[in-house]
Amino acid sequence: MDSFSRRNFIQTVSAGTLGTSAVWGQFGPAGPPAKYEATWDSLKRHPLPAWFNNAKLGIFVHWGLYSVPAWAQPSGELGKVDWSKWFYQNPYAEWYLNSIRLKESSAYQHHVATYGADYDYYRFADTFTKESRKWQPEEWASLFRSVGARYVVLTTKHHDGFTLWPSRVKNPMKADLPTIGRDLVGDLTKAVRGAGMKMGLYYSGGLDWTFEKRPVATLADVGATVVQSQEYADYADAHWNELMERYQPSVLWNDIGYPKAGRLEKIFSDFYNRDKEGLINNRFGRDHFDFTTPEYSRYETIVEKKWESCRGLGFSFGYNQIEGPEHVIASDKLIELLIDIVSKNGNLLLNVGPRPDGSISEIQKDRLLTLGKWLSVHGEGIFDTKPWIRSGVKDKDVDLRFTRKENSVYAFLLKHGASDSIRIPNVYAAEATKVELLGRAGSLEWQQSGRDLIVKVKTVGPYAAALKISPVPHQLVRD
């Protein structure tokens, strides 16, 4: 998969996400207004709230009817499968309905063999509704908080149109659309806030397969099947208004665009006027957003505009029962991913795909708990930090990432030689500098060797270590 195709997909799923100039030019008049008006000029004055910049780690949850069949061909990560094959071998289990509409797909073959060709997707609602009654939202909140997450984003309605809250808004295209008995959105919102985290809500604003029956078979079909009718615009607007009124989310996380007839200026201004520290992602495809959302990808350098990388622990967001350890990101790579993202001014929105009863698979729990254990020692250099002069340095001997907090710089060691010292290229330290290894008591010996800082330490363990350098080195020589 070439890099152009990956960028093309991200632009497509964002359905109108603005280009680089917009990413860097979202700064309107100084200071937020006392009250936001339903205009783009007023909305652009919204500043990034400190809590989101400091959070660094959030948990994404994909849960719905697709969690019942829980099946997708684990063909590879987004961006690593040829687009001519992607939708017929779609590794996203949450796209199950679309996949079984493609008669040549592996999912359709599985569906016929398992349930029968005439088994309607929405019949999974009976099982999901029954099983989800067993779910204990406080267990999720406790787990996510123990990992170190500071916010959670739940899929309230995915592309299949099924809502996880008992909406008063009736679907005009599918009168027999199943409804949920339990308010899953409300229950999780209460538990998440009770555990001291922020709550965000995902909504599929562009795709709704109860309105659009044509399957997505190509990359071009994604944008072409975004629903644009006035009827759908009114429906989606009513859903967002209902979600904001009932649950007061801290993040509006939309997906794959939005109908052009939607009244987003009004929705956004109402949202900001209710919560000045709320955030809006870039996937509405409009002139204003607070942060960008690369999917299964990340930026290569420090980006001034805040961003958030989202991905599943495996190849899928929704639970996929046939994903094995070989399809799930290794713990060391997950830790390195978080470090790299934070060093470049990003957050990681890490997805969990639960089973219908709300249980989380052991392999997903293992990755979360391992990350949480590592953060309990190294989180000092992750949370509440900001990027340094550059994100890192990589050569044949070392692979480092930097963050900064107050008067200290943290150098995360992703790779280094087997010697008893670590060389940090192009860093000058003041004479009174103190260097520590997080998780180990005492100061380390160091010396300046020309352009490089040499620290005497031998690290052990399978995961990235971190040096804390105080005060901030006063000079960085660029390559």
C-alpha cells in the first residue's frame, strides 16, 4: 500500500477533512467569545482545552450488533491491504453488514455457512439486547482508569444504524429497526465520569445503511454512499441534539462526513455553549474542528495542531472472535506507539471491542494491563507533557523519543546498544544537570562528549525505558 493511498483513505473517511493549510490555520481572533454563535468564524475561536492536550490516552469502544457474529477476515491493518481487495476481505468486524452484502466476500460465505443466506443481520439484536443486560459498566470504567486512560469514546450508532441508547427519534426508512432496552450510553457515561474520566460519543454521521442499501465495494463508494437527503440530515441532527441533551458529552466524535443539509453550526455552538471545554473531531468534514484523527497511522513529525491517532488492538475495532495473538499488537510495540504519538503532540485513542455481554477478551485485557503497568512507572513522562524541540532521534545505535514537562526533558529509549552507556546525540546539558532512570532510585553518571550526552546506565526489561533530564538541556544541535 503506497503512502498516497493511505492518505487518500483518511481523507475519504473524513469526508471533506481540510488540507494541511487548514490544519495549521485554525486560529481565529484571539480568545474565545463569551457566547458562541452559529457561525464558522465564531466557532473557530474555540481554544483547545488543556485537559485534552494533557490526557494522551483515551479508550475507544466499538460495541453493537456486529459484536454477535464477531467475524471478519483478519487480512491486515488498514493501509496494508490492497484497496481492490479491502472491502471483500474487510478485517473490520463492525463492517459485517456491509461485508455480507458483497456476495463474493469471505464474510458472506461465513454468514451463509453459519446462519443461512436468508438470516437478516438485524436479528442479531435479540442476542445483543439479552447479553448486554449482563454487562457491568463499572468494571469497564475501573479497567480503563487503571490503565491510565483519561477519557472514553463509545460508539452510539455505527454504520448499521442501530443505536445504543433508547432514542426518541424514529427511523423514517426502517420502521422495524430494533431498539435497545437498556441505556448503554447512559450507563457507561455515568460509570466513566464516576471514575474521574471524560466521556466522548461516537456517531456515524455519513454512513447509515438503513438509509443507503448500496454496499461499499470500492474506496470511491465510501464517499459516494454518504447519505445526503434532507430526511437523513434532520434525523442525524435530531440524534446529535438528543445525545448532547441527555449525556452532555465532552467530545463529539463523528465519522465519515455528514449530510450537507445538516445544521452543524447550530449543533456546534450549542455544544460549546454547554461545555466550553468540549471538543469536536475533524470527521464532520466541515470548516471547523479541534483535532485531526489519523486511523491506524500517525504523523512523522511534531504537528502543532492537536491530533489523535485511533486504532484497534488487532486489525478490527469491533470484536473479532477469530483474531489471534498474531493479529494483535505486541505489548512492546503498543508502548512504543504511545510514546511516539505523544512525542509529536498526539493522543492515542486505543480501541477495545467487547463481546455482546460486555466481557473483554483475555488478549485485549493483557495488552491494556501491560500498558497500564508500564505507565504506572513511566507515565510521569507521558501525561501532562508537551513536545520538545524535536520528537526524537534515530540512528544505528539508538532510537529515542522526547517529551517535556516543566523543567525536565524525558528521553524514551526505544532502542539502544548493549553497552553500559547510552548516547543521546546532539544534546548539551548544563553542568548541574541531574539524570535519572524512571522507576529506579538515584542519579546516573553522565558526561558531555562533544555534541552528544553520554549517560552511564544499563537498562533491562522488554519495554522502553525513560531518562529524566533536569533541567532542560539548554542547547540542541540540529542535524
